[in-house]
Amino acid sequence: MNPYPDYSRRHFLATSSLVMAGALSSNLILAKDNDGAKFVPNSDTLKVGLIGCGGRGTGAAKNALNADKNVILTAMGDAFGDQLKNSHETLNGQFGDRIKVDPDHQFVGFDAYQKVIDSGVDVVILATPPGFRPDHLKYAVEKNKHIFTEKPMAVDGPGIRSVLQTVAESKKKNISVVAGFCWRYHYPKRETFKQLHEGAIGDIQSIYTTYNTGRVGKESSPFVRANTKNVMEWMMRRWYFFTWLSGDHIVEQAVHSIDKMSWAMQDTDPVSCIATGGRQVRTEPECGHIYDHFGVVYDYPKGVKGFHFCRQQDKCDGGVMEHLSGTKGICHLSGDIHQITGENKWKYAGPKNDMYQTEHDEFFAAIRAGKPINDGDRMIKSTALAIMGRMAAYTGKQITWDDCLNSKEQVGPANPSWDTDVPVPTVAMPGHTKFI
């Protein structure tokens, strides 16, 4: 019996209409006309709070400030004070008086996200390690904040289900939720996938994606176990190397390519997947327990196959690409190449854009217009696909879509603190590591 009947493959992320639920924050005005209550545009100053002050969070804050001249940063939060300080100095140096983060609005610790959200901001940027994302999303929606959230959205089954509920609530409240799956905001990719969805290569039969890079994740970080206070600080400083914080690199990084596979399939639910993976060159204890390569085969309805390969290994050929075969042609995407061959030859020749900036430009424009946009359905679908692939590789078992959605395995502590005694995980062993 399915213990979570609401999360069957048939009903996963069903599209629902947006329901008005009252004024959300000072940046939207509730007005009346012949159609009843609705949100209308205005030009109020929007206050932004940054949660997670690493490189990606700092970059997202820059994008937010560049997206709208009447945006100011008023609160920042991070687990570590030194990281917050560095981010604040960087942003203040670039934006000057638009950085209005007083010392009493600089929050440090595991509860910093709550303090930022409760500080009077209108918009929050969520850029902490993804293991914290479900709780941060939930609290931001409870407090009626518009959200830009980095990918991925969760690292395990309980996290997936939490975000599913949060997304549903954000729709009811008409909250804008824009996700850091930045390729969905890339002009060449948008036009290419439009061509695919209009049948340029006929019925898609297979999709091949790669995300092959060198080693990443601050492998040379000075924060080794010997100079950190305890295991929790060590893991937090080196968060990339622990599944409970990053989800492993297939979930944290390669999910971009898996998101494009899902996009090509118009976010159709897969049936199941099988996978391989392991840890051949990332063998140092300081690099936690995550894998350094994965290979996943996704089975979709009607016999369509999705193939995904990723690795983080130095001195190897790299590449991020998508290759799609259909009944009428082939589509190839790699770097600046976006082309279709076969019956309907096509090559993208339109404008290029900074996709990181575009996602924020469209996010703030939607808030201003009182017409929120919500990436919630697709952002959790792509996240779940990546988690599903990791589950299959770690266990060596075929994992169905329902298996993934209903997994009971919570890979990290429920309420982490600096005093939490977190056991150091061992490297997963296919055939021995159990699916839960």
C-alpha cells in the first residue's frame, strides 16, 4: 500500500489555480474593482533579505539589486559570521547606500533564517546549503514573503514532500517563487525547447545529458577536521561533501542537466530509473562521503529513455550537453550550439542573455505587476528526479517514481544545532546500502 497516497505518480504536482488570500506585504496593494479583490502594481521600495551569504547568495543579491532600482538589502543571515561579513563588504562596496543592513539585522546561526524573514523584508533570497531548503521555504511562505530560491529544493523524500506542501500553499497565497534553475531563463534554451515542444523533432525517443566537470566544492578548504570545533562545524564548513547538506553532486550541480531533460519531456513523471555511481578519485576523508560520478537511465512512459551522466574528476574530458533523438530529427545543445537536424532544420540565431540576471528581472517585474510567477511545480520535479537517481546509485536498486516520493529516509538531523552529534556517514555501497 502507498503510505502517502497524495503523492502518486498520477497526481504528482497537478496544476492548480492560484487562489487569492489577502495582502501579502507592503509591495502589493489590495484593490477592488468589478472583478473583486486583486493585487495591483505599485512602486514601493522592496526590502530584500539574504539567507545564505556564500558566493551564490552574494551573486543572487547582486542580481536582485540590479533587477530593480527601488530595491534595498535590509537583512542578512548565515551560519557563520565571517561569511556574512565578507558578503556584506562585497555588496556594500558595489551598491553603497542600497545596502542598509544595520548590525542588528545581521543574523548568525541556525535560526538566522527566521530572524531575516521576521525582520520586515518583502522578498527573501534562499541560498544556504540545500539540506535546509525545505524548512526555509516553509517558513518564508508561512510569513508571506516572495521568494527567490536556489536549486535544489531538498535532499531526501521527506524534504520533497515538505516542499510539495509549501508550493501548494504558495499558490494559494499568490506568492512569487522563482527557482535558480537558471537555464529555464536562458533565451536560446527557451526558444530551443519551444521548437521541441512544437514537434520539430517529432516524438522524442531518447534524451542524453551530461554534466562532467573537475573536482569542485572547496576541496582545498582550510577548514579541515583538525581546526574545526566539532563535527557539525566541520560538516557545515565543508557542506558540499555530505549528502544531508548537498544531496551529493548529482543533486546539487548536475540537477541542471536533469532539469533540462525534464523540460524536454514537458515535466512528465518518469516511471523508474536504474543507476550506477561511485567514488574513485575523491577518496580523502576530508571530502566526506559523496560520490564523484553517476550514470542514470530514466524510463519514461511510451518507452522514452533519459540518459544522464555526471562526474567531478580532474584531468578528464568535461562537458555539459544535451542530445535528443526524435522520430523526425535530432536536437543538439552544447555551449552556444542550439540546433536541430532532420526534417525541420533549425539553428538558434537570436539574442543572448545573462540568465542569472533574467530570472531576477522577471521575478521583480512580476512582483511589481501584481502578477506572481511560481516555478514551484517544476523545481521540485527536477529536484526529485536527481534524488531518485542518487537513490538508485547508492542502493544499486531500481527506484520507481513512487518509491522516491514516498521514501522515509531522512538523511540529516531533524533539528540541527552546533551541539548536534552528527555521525559521519560512510560511503554508500550498492547492494549493501538499503533503500528506506
